[in-house]
Amino acid sequence: MYSSFVKFLDDPGSLKVDVPLSLVKQVWGERWEHKNLQSFTKVEKWVVSLRRVNSMPIITDGWKRVAADLNLPKTSLLVFNPLGENCLELSFFVNGVCGDCYYTFHLYGRLGVTIIEDAFNKQCSGNSPPDSTYQICYKGSFWSPEVCNDIGIQDDDLLIFKRIDDVVFDLTVYRNETEIVLTKRTESDADVFKISKS
């Protein structure tokens, strides 16, 4: 089940944003074309349209105004969260940070580490980030920092961490631009190496 999606703002002057088809069908069904959506951040609201271009859904008709009003730098990360039938909540990450959240890519899974953005450390901890162990809350369950291995997060998955308190972070996982729900891996799901006999 998908509940949100992410896009990098590669062209701030673009008139459209493409949307994952699987999410569109799940949220709005087969009759999603020409749907008007109220898009909003915590302080601003706009009306945009969901249309079909080359058989794929895009957000347009109003998107240029959203991009102009937000005046975001190139490569900002946009997070779109459909709420109900006609609303689309928008949040954005600049320099990897959005309020009490930061994003990173899962690049060092084999080493058992996840990177915390410098900008986030400076914002939340000043110049001396805490030297402590963190706990991860994923879909209501608490995990050790090895959660990436425990629930099957893959290399290059995009991870959004939301700071709950000094040692607890809530985790959201995105794969192919869409939020995914992972469960604890069974033994058969774990990495298995086979050695063939010669």
C-alpha cells in the first residue's frame, strides 16, 4: 500500500511533476484524470490538476505557481502526501532538511551505518552532535539502528528520519519514489550465499 511519493525538483521552472501511476490508481482509482487537487504546505494553498500525458499522470495547471511561490532551489526533495479525495499535502527538504526531518539514501547497508545530514546535526544539536545510540520507530514498532537490515531496506532506498526526541527517530522508506511498507524479514528473506560444487 502506497501513501506518499517523493520527487526531486530538477527544474524549478517546470510546469509539471510526474506522479507514480501505481499510487494514483491506489489513491484515486481508475478515474483520476482531470482531477483538481488542493495542494498545501503548512502556510500556503494552491489548486493543481492531475492530468494524463503520454498515458502517465502528472500534476500541472497550477504547478508553476506552486514552484514560483515556494522559490525552492534545484534538487530540493518534494514529498507529496495525498489526504482524502481532493487534497495533497506538500513538504520540501532543502539541503537534506525539513524542520525536524532529514533524508538520506541507504548507501552503506553492508557497513551497518546510516548517515545523518550535517545540516540536520547543526540545526538540532549545534556544532556538537550527540555521541549516542539512536532508536528507530518504524510503523509503530521500535527497532535498533540495524533496522535497515532487519526489515529489508535495500541499497539506494530513500530514507526520511523524523526526530521524535534526542534519541528516537521515526522512519519512512521510499523505493522508486513511492513510500513502501516493509515487514520484518523471515530467515528465507535474508541474504543467502550459495557455493556451487565444481
